[in-house]
Amino acid sequence: MATATALKPSVPKQLPQPNSDFYQLADALTVEEKAIVKKVRTYMETKVQPIINKYWSDDAFPFELLPSFKELSIGGLGFEGYGCAGGSQKLFGVVAMELARVDASLCTFFGVHSGLAMGSIYLDGSEEQKQKWLPPMARWEKIGCFGLTEPLVGSGTSGGLTTTAKRDGDTWILNGQKRWIGNAPWCDISIIWARDLADNQVKGFIVENKTTPGFSVEKIEHKIALKVVQNGQITLKDVRLPEANRLQGGNSFRDTARVLRMTGQRQSGCFAISTPAANGEPLPACSTAPWRAGWRRRLDCKNVSRADK
């Protein structure tokens, strides 16, 4: 009589390493750029990931990380000269994705400072302003924020901004409020966009937060998202600034939109892919198709400008 032979247990087939980079964007980087991305990923996994949950729970920023974060040398990524890190716009986007992969708040901190604040000076500043402000910002010695969003009108406005600027000889007087401004409660420099009462055009100004009379910031408490990045409500009450602090190329909302467009093009897709990348899992196409279609319709300056949150 035939006897049954025991079947050897099959060895599970090893699955490939999860990869959410569907379009293989990282493959388009140079060898040097890939090394930067690898350095950022290692840093986020070894320095940030072990401690970030506590800061999220405490609604606090990990200032202890700033010295080591500076050593990544990614300040001014995508900008040439003025002590900036240089590199391609693609590199900026992939680095931002690596930051958001571990913590989207740190990616926001990076994008607001190195994208929106530095970008405003890089695109709309005079040569003197670039020489003065960009090098210390690239070294993370001066941290910046971007003040466009307002309590009543949001950030997709032009002539509708309620923050005003009035010229008085060689000085400007600013009055108004800005809300949901990332980095504002503790940073050094604010890029403030205000409506010129003389011509109703939006103009940009560089404000030194800690030494400018009439400038104050209240931290926004009890947020439910992006809890590590610190958001504030800025109040400007008869703030006087010299003409030298007006962005010489920021003379209309078109100039503001250039900054938003540049930063949005470099970074707007990062958060969409960072969440699945954190677990190495792709988003189901059935769950994201309606969202993607809606995003394409809504991707204008109004929505991209929400990056200043």
C-alpha cells in the first residue's frame, strides 16, 4: 500500500523592497545629488525619527536638532551663489520628500525657510539685499518665514490684502495681521506682503522680527496637524521700515506669485507621496484618482500659497 510522503514546506518568496517612487524621479539625479539625498534620509531616520513623536505630542519644535540639521548643508538648495547649496530644482523636491517621509512638519520648516523666505529675496530682492540676507540664511544663522496669509482673506489675494503699507519719506509704515505663518513664533526674518495704499499694489518687505518696534507674534496653539512646525499670528502696528527693507523687485502680486509658483513646483507633490513612502506602501489608485483629478483643477496660486502654513 502506498504511503503519503510529507511535503517540504515552501520557502516564502522574498518580496522586493517597497518603493513609492513610481516615476523613478530619484534616478534622474546626478551621483552627487543622490549622495545628498542618502545623507538626508540617514539623518532623518537616525536623528529625527527616534524623537519626533514626543515633539509632536508636546506641540513643540526640536531646537536640539538645529545644529546637526545645519550640517546637512541644504540651506538655499536649488539657488546658485550667495552661499546657497545650489543643485537642481529636482534635488530640492526629492530632499523635501525625504524630510516629509519622516516628518511633514520638518519639511514645512525647510520649505518655508529655504523655499518661500529665501526665494522671495532670491527672486525679488536687489543685489544688495541678496548679498546681505541670503548667506546667513543659507547657513541657517537667520531663519525666515513668509507672511502672506491673513485672518480674513487667506493667501490667494492681490489687491484684497488687508495688511497695508504707506510710504512716509524714506520709510514705510506697515499695519495689519498675518495668520498661520510657519516659523513665525521664533524665527529672525519675516517676508511680509502688504498692499501699498498709494497704488493698491502688493509689495514685499523684509522685517527683522526681534528688533522691530510694533512687530509681535502670538503662537497658534492646539493644532491638529503639522504640530512640530510652529505657526503664529503676526501683528504689525505702525511698523516702520526703511526703503532698504522693501524687496526692490516685489512690486505687485505677480512678483509674489513667482515665489509661490517656484516653491509650489518644487515641493507641492512631496506631501502627496511622503505618507505612503513612510511605510514603503503605494497609495491605492482607486482611493487617490478623484483627489488627483481635483488637485489638478485646484493647483493655482491660491492653493500653492498655503505652503506658508
